[in-house]
Amino acid sequence: MADELEKREPNGMRASDADREKVAQALHKAMADGRIDVSELDERLATVYQAKTIGELTPVTADLPIESPLAAQHQPALPDRSGGTPGSQVSVGVLSGFERKGAWTVPPTHTAVAFMGGGELDLSQAKFSAAHTTITCVAFMGGIEVRVPEDVNVHVNGIGFMGAFDNKIHEPDAGDGRPTVKITGLAFMGGVEVKRPKRRERDRDELET
């Protein structure tokens, strides 16, 4: 499985003749603009025509003020996170548990309550009915786990009182145009944990796209 995923990474893809020719054309243009000289052109072209993977081609134009001719072509497609009919606005686990995962549509506001129980909100395959979503988590002597994928912006500002409201996501935002999820609430003698999806589940989702 790991080998298959590695092959699917853009830099590990085998370069085609067309890929090599696009980079060669970009180099010729750079020489015509006076950015590189003839000797540099010859040296870089040698690298281009010997390259076997996209990863070997990318550095050839990295120091030139041009967009890589391969960047858009081999950019992994991001899943469409918008649309769908909003699901329930509430998830409750009292002396028990709740679980929301798989393909579901998150409403603009959602409240998750775990009272002496536990719950899981997994947004890995979720869609969002609004660009900005607020999820309020209340854990009273219980625990709630929220999993947010890398292509969704997440902001966490909950409070822990004799408990923990733990944000394990420290990467920068996914960027403009991606859904934004604000996770707030209270953990009283309990815990709320915000994290990325499990690697095994993330790899499975990538294979399915």
C-alpha cells in the first residue's frame, strides 16, 4: 500500500516525453529573455532529457521567475467540500457515545455534547453547507474527538476547566476558497481533542479520489 501511495505522489510520477518538452521550451524562453546563457541551457537540457520522474524535472526551473510548466498539470485535485443537504445540528452522547463520520453534510452550526460519555466528529469525507462553520463542543466528564482534514481551515478557541480543550493542528490554513471551521466550547472535567485524520484513513481517502 505504501509503495502504491508513493507512486501516486506528483514528484514520484514518471515523466513523459511531453513533460520533458514543456520544461525544455521554458528553458529556451528563459535563455531568450537573457536569464540563462547557452552553457546553462545545455547543462539544464541534459538534466531534462535524462529525467525519469517529475521530481527530477521540477528543480530545473525552480530559480527562474516562471511558473513550473508541470505544476498545474500534476497538482492533486482537491475534493469538492461544498453542497449537500445539511445534516443534524446536534450530536449528543449521555452515558453513551455518538459518531458522525463518512459522507455527511455539516450544517453552518453544529453542537456536540458528551455527558459522561464520548463522541467523534470526523470531517474527513464531509461536505459543508456554508463557507464558515461553527462547531460547539461541550464535554462534561466525557470526551469529544474532532478530526479535520488538511484541505479545511480550522480555528480552535475552546476552554478547558479541570479538563483540556486540546488543538493538535498547528499547520497554516489550507488557503482561501477552502471551508473554514471554528471549533469552540467547553471541556469540564473532560476533554475535547482536535486533530488530523488517522494516516490510514487519510491514505484510503486519497486512493478513493
